[in-house]
Amino acid sequence: MARTFEDGKIIPRFHINDVVQFGETHKWVGCFGIIEEIKNCGDDVRYLVGVPIPGEQTSTAYIFAMESECGFYYIGRAELSTVRDEEDD
């Protein structure tokens, strides 16, 4: 479950550009993806995970996953950042 500050703000377990693998409880089991976006949703955290589609050079499936589902595992940190991250700086 997500950790919280004293003021009630939720702190996500994962960060943008973290590489994750979907676990047994998720329909995308075994797939690797990169966290693209994080959003607080009430008492939970929602992640937008970009999953490259095998065989396609430019296709990415974007999957929403809630932290309470614990549907994926941390693998590591992506070395390359997305264009969106560079624009936010």
C-alpha cells in the first residue's frame, strides 16, 4: 500500500521512468513497461505504464494500474528519459 505524509498526501512507491514488470495478478503478466505518469487518486495512486508492443517499432500500449492492485514489480530505472520529461524541466 502507498505510504503517506502527516498531512495525508500519498507518496507513491514508484517513480517516473522506473521499469516495472506486471505480475501474476495482472492481465499483462510478464510484460515489462516504463512508468510514464503518476497521479494521486483519493486514497490510492494511479500509474500510467508504457509497454512496447513486440514486433512494432513505434507502437506502445499505455496501461493504467493502481498501486493498491500491486500488479507489478520494480525492475530498475530507465536510462533514457522521454521527451515529456525534458519538457517538464
